[in-house]
Amino acid sequence: MSSLPPEALRSLLTLRYYRFRTDEETIPYNEWTDFQPQPISLDNAILRLNKLIDQKLPDTLNEVSLLFSGGLDSSFLLSKLKGKKHVSTITLTYRKDVPATLKEALDFFKPDEAHTVDLNTILKDLQKQIRIQGYPLWHLYSYYVMEKASSLGMPVITGDGADEVLAGYEFRYKSFFQNPLDTPQKRVDAYLRGHNRDWVPNQSALFASKIKFSWRSIQDLLIEYFQNPLPALRQVFLADYHGKLRWDWIPMYKKWARHFNLTIISPFLEQDTMQFGHHLPTELLFDGGKGKVLLRESLRRLGAPQEIVEQPKSGFGLRSLDDLWINEGKAIFSSLYFARVARVVEAHLIRQKWIEDFRDRLSVYERDPRYLSKALQLIAFETWYRILEGESRNDDRE
């Protein structure tokens, strides 16, 4: 595992990704011109999408597993697979927290087999997961569904990319338009506010002298996506494509695939599917406050229940940080940062004053999901740094 430059750590602890990483191949860079809308009717767009997805599901495979959340993209993929292949869905839950829409989707689509990976603990294998990924990340629980897919011995299909290709981040789009947008800089600021789970109000006080932090350094990473003639919302689509999708999810899944010797098929990430989605008219992506228009309409025409068709964007496996913090995170964070001076503090990467403020105001901060997310990031950061130190000494005890 390699050390990372200060700019990488600054980006990872503020945006949750580092766009200059070179350890994994990812999807290609796209220009703003690749996001210009082209006219097409709703009916023709649905036909085209269905044809594209059908082409990405190999005829030679008789059995497949499908990462299934009950959300729009995995429900749509299950509808395409059902009756054509033996489908085993794999669902991730935390402490038996099963969303109603997941139950509804399983009852409606009835996969051939339905597997649930229910986790009582998410952070227990964090050190192992960080060693595989090589980055200070905590949101690595997709490891467990990949482990399950590997045990089933069949290729795994995912809905990755549907949010970026077909406009699934409706809550962020709504947040974006609640801000002034008349200059590129203001649009960058509005975009960052929509991603405020990745940073905290006192973010600038978090970093010590070895990581020189300024908001300008973060804004400079994003400004190019907002300096073009695209309408503001399509600039957001461009920025989303070049964000976590390219530099977080895809590299992460590639490393899981190699570790578990898995074949992963992601139909929405095929080049022609992405090109199709990026050129769709805006109203076929986000309309009336709802994203993924084509997926919703496709499922509606299949007779899917309204609870599935009209559901908002939901995550995979972990719906709330509160339980994770209470059951696991708080004790781990306390042992790493409160019981002693953390290694990342000793290395002048994180400020002890920020840690002390977090400790002194813990009763307030632990009610704020933004600070819980930051605390989990810091657990991963300290874990990663200890692994790095141990490797530099050829010592695995860390």
C-alpha cells in the first residue's frame, strides 16, 4: 500500500474521492459537449434504453447474481433478467433494517433466489478492506455482497452508473437550485452544498500543517465543469460523472472483482449506454422533482406498484448512520482519538484541537449525520495510516 500526497488526503477527506488516482482504470474523461441534449420522444427513449440494456446482458449466461436494493435501477434490471436467466438477488441490510420498498420489489418481481447479507457490524473488517483498496475509506461494506456473490460462483450484475447516467440524485438537484447560480463560482459552491455529507462546517479547522487546506483548492477541482455553455443542471450531471463514479465506485468495484475473482457486469456503465443517457433531453432525466424518468416510466408500464415507481433515491444497505455510530463507531473512534493522541495527529495531518472540540461537543455533534460521517472517515484515516506505518516497518501488528 502506498502513501498519498497531501492533495490526495485533502480531497479524500473533503470530497470522498481523489481524481488523480492512477491505481485503477476507470471510465473515460468526457467533455461538456458530450452532455448536450438531443431530441428524442419518451416512447423512443424507453425503447432505446431497453434495447441497450438487453444487449449488455450476455445470452451465454444462464445464471447470474444481481445486487438488489429494491431501488429503481436494480428493479429495472431484475425486470430485464426475470424469465430469461436464473437470477439470485443479493441484498445488504444492517441489523435487519429492511426497507418496505425492498420487500415490495421482491414480492412483485419474485427472483429465483433471494439472498440477504445482514450485517451486525460494518466496521469489523475495515482494516482488511482498506488493505485491499489502498485508500482511507470507510464506506467499504459492498465488500460483503461481493463476498456473497463470489460464494455463489456466478457473475454479478450491478446497477452502478444509473444515478449518473439517468439522473438519480434528485435530492442534490433540488438543493443545487436553492442557491444563487449566476456565476461558475456560485454554481461550484451550490454543488458542494449538495454534497455536504462529505464535509463539515468547521472543515478548514480539521487539517494540520502537513495538509494545507483551503476551500479554493477544493473549488479548483470542480470549476471546469461549471465553465461551459451547458444549462446549470447539465453542468451538475457533468460534475457527477467526473466525481465519485469515476474515482470512487468504479475503482472500488474493480478491486473487489480482482480480490474475489469476480466478473462484474454493469450495463449502465457501457459506453453506448452512457452516451445515450448523457444526450437525453433534460425532461427525460429529471422532471417534476423526480429523477430517472425512463426507469420510472418503464417500471410503470410493467405494472410495478406505485411504491416502487415513485420511490425517492435510497442507498444500498445502510440507511442511517445513527445506529452504526451507537453500535460500533463511537467506541472505535474513542479508542483511536480520545484515549490517546492519534497517529494522524502526531504526524501533523489532523489537528488535535478539532478532535478536542469534537469530544467536548459530542452530545451535539453525534446528532448531526455530517459529523458522524466525518468521524467514520477519520476512523478509516487513522486505520489506513497505522497500516502504512506498519508496512514501512514490516510490522503487521498494527
